[in-house]
Amino acid sequence: MKPSPEFLNMASGFGQDVFVFDESVEMSIDAALTIVEHRDVNKLKRFLDEALSGALTDDELHEMWLKSPVSTYCFNSEGTVKLLKLIRERLEKHPNFQNFEEQE
């Protein structure tokens, strides 16, 4: 499974200092997700749902994250999976993605 363009774009929002300045991990993820376009939200959700549903192993998810345009690294596959699950959760709750029409 190749990373989707929406995933790669989202990953580029995770710079090396993304978790340094905010009060919580959720706030940091929300800040990083501001790079995601409204038109890409549902495609990104579907990609993460498929990837996290077992289409990829934890090690494959970790490798995909490391090869994406991120500067935020997890030390192991467990940490990467936890981060990706938090990202997926935040996509549902992110204030920028509330109350907009689904676009394909």
C-alpha cells in the first residue's frame, strides 16, 4: 500500500518542533493538521482507516511514516501507530473540519 498524496501532504505538517510549543499533544496535532485542505479530509480519513485496519503491519506503518516528508519521528512502530490513531481521531474533532460539505 502506497501512501496517498493526502497522507504525504498531511505528514509534511509534522515538523521537528511540532510537539514543543503547545500545551497538549492534541493541540500540536491540530496545529500540524492545518495544512490539510478541506477537499482532502475525507480521502485522508479513508486512507488512515484502511492503513490502520490491518492493511499494513505496525512495522509497515512505521516505515511509511519515516519515508514521508516528516521531521517528527517516533522511536518505534508502537509510537507511530499511536500517533497515527491520534491523527485520525483529531481529524474528526479538528475545528477546521467541522461543518463543511463533503468534497471529493
